[in-house]
Amino acid sequence: MLVIAAPALLLLAGSLAAALFLPHPIPRTATPAQRLYLTHCASCHGAGGQGSWRATLLLIQPGNLADPRIMDSLSDEYLREVIKRGGAELGKPGMPAFGFHLSDEQVQGLVRHLRALGRR
């Protein structure tokens, strides 16, 4: 029994660890803004912007970026500031700051991509 159960449990643990810790897959046809989003944002906000199961496991409730009503109420300046400075200063404590990692052009590209998520 141990000969069968041990490898099965090992494979299950490895699969679970890979699902939790490997980055979101990025398609070859993705635009630079989509690549940035999938690299930095999709682990919490999900590939479509509606939230990720990974965030749910960690009891994080990221904003729904695919809801046009929510996104239309937020200015581009606000989105740029949240991306660059993080959410702690603006009342969104779970949002990390990416200002040190991304250029202003990359942040602007992400803002355009976020606007497009709500239009799909």
C-alpha cells in the first residue's frame, strides 16, 4: 500500500505547489501590456480581472477590474498612482507598489490594458 500511496501523495503535493507558486502562463501573442498584467497583476486579479483563486486562498479580495461600472468611476491618474505607489496610501492595503519595477510608459500601458478588460 505504501508503494502506491507515497508516490501518489508526492505527485499531489508537487501539483499543488506548482499551481500555487508558478507564475500565470503568458501566451506568445500577448502584447507588452498584457505580459506586464499577467506577470505582475494576474496572480491576485486573475487573467480576466475578476479575481484569482490564489487570492481567495490567501483571503485577499482584489478589486474586480473587469466591471465597467467600477473601472469607469476610477480616473487614469488614480490607477497610475495605485500601480506606482501601492494601495496602502490610498486605502487599498493589499495592493503592492510597482513604481520601482515599472517605467512610466509601462504603467500607462497597464492602465490602457485595465480599461480594455472592462470592455470585453
